[in-house]
Amino acid sequence: MIVNAWRVRATAEEFELPPDGVQFDARLLTDGRVEWLREVGLEPGTPFLVSPCFEYDVVLNRFFQSPAMRMRAVTTQFGYARDMAAFLTFLWAARHQKDWRDAVEADHLAYLAWRRRDDGGPRVAGATWNREVAGVDAFYRWAVRAGHVPTSPIPQAARRAGAGSRLTRRTADEQRPATYARDTGRASVEWLPPVEYRMWRDVGVRGFDAAGLPGPGFRGQWAARNATFCDVMVRTGLRLAEQCALTVFEVPWPAPELGGGYTRFWLPEAVAKGRSARWTYLPGPILADVEDYRRWDRAEVVANAQASGRYARWKRPWVVEDPSRPWARRVGSSFRVAVKHLGPRERRLLLVEGQGGLEPAMLWLGEGGQPLSLSGWKAMFATANRRCRAAGVRLACHAHMLRHTFAVVTLEQLQRGHLAALAEQHPREREHYTRIFGDPLDWVRRRLGHRSVVTTLIYLHTLAELEMETRMALVADGWDLPGDVVDETVGAQ
């Protein structure tokens, strides 16, 4: 374990930036005395790196304020920060406390050898290494363009020309890290058949024993909320960050039903990864569980927080004064912004006028009535996995695995229904049906928010690798699908 390591931190709600070239003790940030200049445009929640000596490097951290980084999802920004911290820690611990400005190609190659091949190293997989190199490479590309370093320590190679294309110039955009791994192969998809998912949920989240009975001594007050959260994920394919950012305005209550017992809601681009705004379909029984959570568990923690004046102490919140018109105004400002344009950071500070006064607009709240964080939900999955191990259930799950499960199960079910419908029709009817209802793979692509169907193909490969008998057994017909796929252009916000 490396003790002297670079660390990733996030900015607070109010901040100031020191003058250029100043290195200051970042421990001062923790006591609330240092306020960062808002004029710099450093948004709340922006990641920054702190050296092993608790110093804040102004130039290095300006990377996270660059236009390209500010347009990326919050989770992507923190991913880049963690990958950069790992490389900078290696420079500090294994390369004589070398500064990032002085890194050369030999340092990167030494990092590659330790990261992937050294007996005492982590021996990361090719896909993991490629992700880490991409983050560090993006930082050094920015540093070279900004004139902070003359060259990047990551060697570059010309990109391969795609089919029918030809590279005529060797610009920076036509280069790629020469140390990218080639042993990535086709990624395997981790997913749970519905029966196994329900077992994991009931034992790990609800606290049942392996026989399906209430576990002795289990005191999980939020088991129903957590189980509903998991059910929404596995039945919609939402990413963890997307579902965490949902407000009461995205999932209206009560919500009108579509045909087939499904309700749809619009995921706005401000919270969708890659700005992939899309319709999301929620089964009726799952929606009923969400409404029960809102009626009882959520209402109780909100009432307790209101009684203690907790929301009145929020610093410069956004407020929706008229719930029938989701426009928010930040306290101290006269400008209003539509809620659908607010990102995850602003939504965590969003209050709405309810029956008992102001309350958070975020859908998922914790015991103290505050919006739940990504790290809190990740901890819930880790706890559920430990509970399964203790009960002798050999199942484990993480949030993205539920998204994979949705994709595999939905694609299998849609293919069955698609083929069955085509088999009953004449050739001209089949052509008409396909034009209207499209390809099952493309429908799943839309639900997942993928830009290209090539990304979604990984789930088709997963099904292709299973024998048909296994597919029929693992993906039971009881896992229902939307009965009526409506025109997705209607009502898009």
C-alpha cells in the first residue's frame, strides 16, 4: 500500500482559487476558511488533485476546468482524476518524487512494466490499462497545447485508417498512444438471469436467508427502498449516475400508463451520459413500488428534516416555487432555469415547495432526508454482496451489472417476440412490420443511450454464445416487456 499518494478531492459549494504559480497547503480546504474565486468558473463538485505533501498545483488542476473536461460527465471527470493520480503517485514513489512537468517516455514505459508485468505490481487487464492511458494522455495533450510541457511522455503512433479512408496528415488528432494494449479482446458481459437477480436482491438487499425467509436479526430499515432502486435499474437499463440524478419531475406521481402496463418518462440530456436524452420505460409493478416509497419512506424522512429545519440551512439552493411549472431559481439570483437543464450537481441543491414546505426535488433520499450520493449507492451494493456471502449465496452484483442484465434479457425477449410476429405474416406484412417496429437491437440501443448500435452488439454476442436451451431456461418468459412501443418522437422534451 502506497501511503504517500496523490489524492482526488472535490470542490465544495463555495470556493476561491489562489494566484497562478502558488502552491498552498490543501489541508486548509477542509476547515472552511479558504473560499475559491467563483470568477474562475470552478464549478461545485469539480475534482482536483492534491499531492502527497497536501499541495494544490494550480496549473495541473486547471485541466479539470478546461472546456473539454467540463463537458464530460461527472463520473468521467473523476475517472480521469483517479487515473492521473495513479500515474503521478508512481512518479512520486518510484521515480524519485518526479514532477509531472519533468516526466519523460522512460517514466511512462516503467509505469507500463510495473502496472502490467511486474510480479509485485497490480497486473491490470488490457482494457483497464487502455482506459488509464487514455486519461493520462488526454491530460498531457492538453498540457502540450497550453504550453505547460514541451512534449508528452506517452509515445504516440499513427491511427489506423478505417475502411475506405486514408490519413493524409499526421496531426495530434490522428495519433494514439503507442502503448495501448492489444490483448483486450471482446469484453465479456457480466449479467444475472432473472432468477439469480431476484435471489441476490432478496438475500443481499432485503435480508432474506437462502431459503427465501426473512433473515433472523436483519434490521434493514431501508431494504424496501434499496430493493426498489435495484428493480428500477434492472428494468430500465439506466446507469447509476443517471438514476441517482432523477427528480420528482422526471417520474411524476401518479403517472399515466401506456399500453402493456408500462409508464415512460423522459431522461433529459443534462443528466444522461453523452447527452443521450431518451424515453425510459418503467413497468407498472415497479412504478407502484416507487410510489409506495414516495408515499411512506421518503415522506417520513422529509417531514423529519423539515421539522428540524435542515433544508432551511442549505446554502444557496435552487428552488422550484411552483411544482406545476418545473422552473428553478437560485437563491440570490433573479434568473430561472428549467429543471430539465440542471445537471446532477445543481439537482443535489434543488428544493421544491411541497405540502409541508420546502423539500428536496431529488427522488432518492437517505435517512437524514438528504439526496443520496453515488458512493452511498455503491456502498449499498458492497453490503449486499457481503450479506450474500455470509448467507452462503454465491452471487455478487454491482450497479452496471444490472444495466447489462436489462440489455441481455430485453434483447432476448424482444427477439423472441419479433421472430414470432414475423412468422405469422406474409412477406409484405413482414416488411411493413419491420419498418414500423424496427430492429430489436436498435430498440435496446435507444434504451441504453448508445450512440452506435456497434456498442450494443456486445449483448447480441453474449446471446450468441449461449445455447438456445440455456437461453430459454435462463431468460424466462415471466420477465415481461413493453407491450406497445409508441412513437418516441412524440412528447420528447
